[in-house]
Amino acid sequence: MHVPSSATPPGFRHRVAEHAASGALRDLLEHHRLSYAPEPLSEGAIFGFSGALDLRVRIAGAAIPAIDVEGRAPQLESALCRHLGIDARWHVTADAEAAWEALRAELAAGRPTLVRADPALLDYRGDTPHDTRHAIVTTAHDEDTGLVWIADGSFPEPQACSIRSLAAARASQAWPEPARHGLLRIADGAQRLADPRAAVADALEHVVHAMRRPPRPDHPHVRAGLAAADALAAAWPGLPASAGGGLGATLTALRRRIREGGTGGTLYRSLHARFLHDAAALLGSSQLGHAALVCDDLADSWRTLAAALEDEDVARAHRVGGAWVGRICALEHQHVAALEEHLRLHRAVAA
């Protein structure tokens, strides 16, 4: 595909991402020259500084799939900016015309801008599942041709998208929540990131709270945080009986949820591990280094569970997967405990 030079603002660099939102924010923060080092923040660091890692498990034997999992909080973009001290505002509206005017003003000013857009409705994509949290960076527009240029983490080059298609994607009412033409405005001018020790602590506090003391889920079959890991391990042995003929479909859906859809292939755990390694180096913290290694093991266990569920022998896939579900449950607890130990030491030093 030919990409005109006008499709990318000067100084903007885009790369393929493991996860849409963290990849889009990585590109934007590099463009704004916001980092703690001469090199840009990694995608894992972006994900981790948001504190978005969590766990939710829905278990309902009568449903297909009987088990579903989610590994990140919905408010990744705004939480990242808050923890890093970035002056940014999330703009939402139900008015499609006002939404386009707001975006057009950003692009006319030469500002690459993050928006949420359902990929299933973007015309440059093929058959793609709905996801109204999908984040992309709009980089330029052409009123004469009716096109907008988009940096999408699934593609190495900017993609041409019709203005009409983008509007539909930004207005989507699909899973998991209405997109509401979400647009993230990052303030112009020089900015300084928050103190790195405070930023790391804020992000980890967010994760620990989500895993230890999550809000009560609004669905009777959903568990959250470490209780979700415990519930998954407890329900796994009885899954063949509860899922019945839907066992194969449940294991396939679980494998896809862990591996696909921008989760980094490990339900976001590998992204968080990268953050912990980066933070350990940034702060010179051996405790964060230990937490990073625990999270590496956790990510590998989710990855191996997904691989085990590929087995065409459904009974064997379930049996082998059970050992990894038990290990995942133990490591989820160990990971949170390791984060808590760093926070304990951080508070002691701060005092």
C-alpha cells in the first residue's frame, strides 16, 4: 500500500503492538518525548504504568462458553496519564457531528490523536471481532477524498480509512460498552513525567487493590481479582460435567481469550512483566526484579495453558490444562504478594 508522506505528522513513529491501547499510547508518548530515559518507554512499561492488570472470570455451566476470562481494567488510557502526571483529558460524546469536529480540529493542528473505534466496523480490516475499547491513533485526514489515516497496532504502516467508516466505529454500541466517540486529548507544550518512584507505586497500588479488594461484580456468575483465580481453579475439575457438550467450545474460547485479541498472548501478563523488569532497572530495585521473575512465570503459565487447550482430544486438553490452572492460581497470589512487598519497602523508605 502506498502511504503518502502527509499521512504521518513529522516526528511520529508507529510500530506494531501486542495490545492496541498500550501500543497507541507508546507511539503518542514517544511523539511527545515523554520518557524516563533517552529511549522511549516500552509498550510493557506503558501497560504497567496504567495499573490496568486485573482478572475477571465468568463461570456459568449453562452458558457457552461455560468459562470466560478478562485480564485488564477498562480505564487504561486515563489511568496511565494520571499515574504519569500527564495533562490529558478523555473526551466522549453521543453527538457524531461534534465528535468529528473535535477530531478534525486535532488533526488540523497536526496532533496525532488517540480514539476508540470498534475494529469490526473499520473498513480497512477484514473479519474482526467487535471491541469498542480498541484504540487507534488518527494521524491525518483528507476532506477531498473522505479519508482518515490511522496508525493501528495490528499493522506496520498507516491505514487509509473512510471518514464514514471511522464514524461508525467510534459510535459502536457493541461489546463490551458503547464507544461514545472516545478521544484522548494530550495537552500541547512541554510536560514532565511524575517522579518515577511515585508513578511505579501508584500503578502497583492500583493492581494490588484490583486483585485484593475488587469492587463487587455486577453479575452473579463473575468473580474478580484473586477470588477469580481461586474460582477458576475450584471450578476446573467439574467443568466437563457443568459444560457438558459445550466443553470443547469452552476450551477453544478460553484459549482464544488468553492468546488473541491484543492480550500479548498471555492475558496481558507478559506486558506487565516487561513493565516490572523496566521499573526494576529504572529504580534499582531487587524486589521489583523478583516480582518481574514471578510475573514471567505467570505469563509462561498462561501461555502454556493456551497451548494445552489446542489439543483436539478435549478430555486430554482439560486434564492437562488443569495442572496449569492450579499453577496459575498459585502464581497470581505470589505475584500480588511480590508487588505488596515492594510497596511495603517503598513506604518504609518514603517515611
